[in-house]
Amino acid sequence: MNERPVNGLFWWLVVFLLSLLGCGVMIHKTYEKWNQAPIIVTFSEKPTPVWDIHFPAVTICPETKVAASSLNFTAEINVLANDTHYGNEASERKSSSVERIKAVAQLCNIMFHSNYGWLNQVNGSEDNIVDMLKRLSLPWRKTVALCYYGTDFTECENQLKVTLTEEGICYTFNMLPDREIFRESAMHTDYIYTRNWYIFPGFQPPAPSYARDAGLHAGLTFYLGKKNEDTDYLCTGYSQGYKLKIHGIDEYPHMAKRNLRLLLGHEISIALKPQMIVTSPSAADYSWEKRQCFFNHERHLRYFQIYNQDNCELECLTNVTRAMCGCVRFSMPRSNDTKVCTLSMWHCMYRSKWFLRPIPGLKRQPHRVILEMVKNCNCLPACSSVSYDVEMAQTSLDMEKFRLANNELPRDHLDKFTITTLAIYFKESYFISSKRSELYGWVDFLANCGGLLGLFMGVSILSLLEICYFITIRPFSVRSRIASAEKRKSNEVQNAMLPVICKPE
């Protein structure tokens, strides 16, 4: 008689435990997904017009570092090599030449420093590297012979800056001024990093320009000129032309990290397609560990006011270089108590950038202090950023025949200049931006848990409230009812025991 109920009880107990286990496993997986990756990057619902964003900053660096009229680098090196080899005493003229050669050598490639390492042993002043580079640099008005943005010449020239980078003196269009990029309280006061082309009393640099439209007519055009006599293959190697970087208006250019190469004597057009990513307010409520990006107020940089990944990595490289070499490169941000590296520290500065991403198999691994410093850099992307996909086309430019046809130059001057043209524009008027948004919120998490509980256990909000009722309120009501019943029962018993008195007739 009792065998079937016991088997049935055992069966339902096993089914209940298995359902509970399966439900627990599924809810745990849902929680892990919600806890570890609550953010998803999706495409925006509608396209964004290009005139709603800034035109990018454009930095151009000539491969030719100095004008031949200021310093014939190859000839001066050969003279210095002969003097050093034969042990001639350095005169005052030679000392000045050594100072200029050492300043320019800071810009040369690894091949030069491998072949001319003896230059480090030559005595010469290196106190004013930046001032020397500025004095020896190419004339900016002849290097950027013509510039216009859309159809406006004036706006283009007002937005141009002379910029100090690791490539020497470069030229930048549409970048924020120094005071808005760097923290002035943390920076040294020896020299400035950017300078507007036109400075006169009352001049106020305009705000960075927004894009006007797509197409060549609304883009940026440069005419770049170079004297052929200024070309020097000893310092930069066999490649001649320009290095180009297209970056955000709030990003200080770090040319060695990423650049495009522009050939001399070519007409080059670059079509841009923006890649913009923003973060929704719901995703902003999460910590940066889950969001995997930083807002400007969340990540403090010592030298930069504005956080973005490139500024952070440049500051990190600066800190690593200072820790390894005891000094920093002249183009890096620094404080007054930080020295500028001399030419003898060039190889140390060159190696420091490799330690930002330690490579297995290197003969010399960085010290644990350096590894800890790199780990603390934590240069995640900014939560709102714009990058650019580039499509480049180029063709040879026969400027000599063009000028001959227009009688612009005498025939004997035609071979003295090389002209390069550059046009940068947006490819399309609209683009689809990306958006970081919440993948799993509290509502989604509870909905998933409720679905799993309903599927495995048949649980609903009402059933949970019913369980709470039976655990909390029900015992008290039952106890009160039992107490009332016992009291009523005792009263009935007492009434039954009362004596019955009959009234006599």
C-alpha cells in the first residue's frame, strides 16, 4: 500500500533537484555574462552628417630637416669625420658646426646612428637643441607654398601652426592651441610646442573648423614646395618626401607611431571616412573596467588636459624614457626638473619605445619597475573618439612643363624646385557611427532569470509572493487562529461545568 507513494515522492524529489540544479547553472552563466561583458558596441540608428564633426587635424613633416643654406649636413659631417680621424684641434667655427650637427642628428634614423656612433664622443654644446632646430629648419612659407580650406585661403592660414615633434619642425592644420592641450602648471617654461603662423597684436587663434561637406570642393588643399639642393640622404635615408598624420584636434601628433608617406613631385588625394564611437548614458553608469574606455574626468594625465589614447601613450612613453634614460626626448612633454636627452642617449631613447610592449625573446628585458610603470599606463580608448579610414590615390605631377607653358619661371630655374600637391576631403556626406550601449541591464538580467525560473521551476512573481506569504504572514495568522480556537474551547468547557439550578415550583 505504501510502496507507490514512496516511489512517487522519490521521483518528484529527483526531478525537483535536477530542475533546481539546471536553473542554477543557467542563472550563473547569465550572471557571468552580465557581470563581465555588460557593454556592446552597435551601429547608431541613423547616419551622422560630416558637418556635425570637426575636420581632422593634419600634420605634415618634411623628410628634409634643414635648409642647405643653413647647414650642408653631409659636407659638415665629412669635414668633422676627417678632423676627428686626423686629430685636428677644434676651432671656434668647428665647435659651432658640432653643435648644429648634433642637434640635427637627433632627427636621423637608426642607420645613421649605427654608422656614425663616433659622433657621440665629439665635444660640443647641446644646451639649445630646440632653438637650434628652429633656426636651421626649412622656411615655412616656402615649404607650404599655398594652403586653402574649401575656397578660403585666410581661414587655412589662421589655422596653421608650426609644431615640434620627434621629426623636428612640422606643420599642423586645425589643432587646438597649446594651452588647451597641455597642463601649463605641469609643463616646463623653456620653449613652446606649437606656434601660430601669424602672430600680431590682438590676434586670437580661431576655434578648430568643422567639416563643411564631402568632396574636394569642401576639403583641404596644400601645395608643398622643396628646393632640390636641400635634399640630404645621409640623415633620413633613401626615402624623400613628407610624413603625414591625420589625427584628432585634441591629439598631439606622435609621428613615429603612425604616419603616411607622401612622395615628392606627386599629386596626392586622400578620401576620409570617419569612424566615430560614442557612449550612451546607460553605459556611462558602469565602471571603466566593464566599459573598457575612459571619460575625460575618469583618467587624469599629468601633462595633458584632454584624455585620449594617443596622448596617454605619449605620456607613458615619456615616463618610461625618463625612467630608463634619466631624460626625455626634446619633443616630449616634460616638467622643469626633467632634462632633455643629448645625442649620446639616442639609442636609449630608441629602445624605450620597444619596452612599452615587451616582446618575448629580447636580449634585454626591462626592469620590473619599468614593467610596473607600463602596466599602470592603462591607455584604454576614450569613450568618445573619432578615427579615419583612408583611401589614397596619387599620380606624378609634371610641374616643370606646366610652369613652362605658363611662363612662370625661367628655364634655368625649373630643375631647382619640386612641387607636391595634397588634397584631403571627406568621401561621403553621411556616415554610420558606432555606439557603446548597455547589453544587459537589471531589467534584462531579471527577465532572463525569471524566464529560467519559469521554465525549470514554474516560478513567477505571484508564486514567490505566495511563498513569502506562507513563510512570514501565514504562521502568525495560523497561530492567532489556533489561540482563538483554544480560548473558545476553554470557555465552552467552563460553561459546560457550571451547575444547573432549577427553580422550585
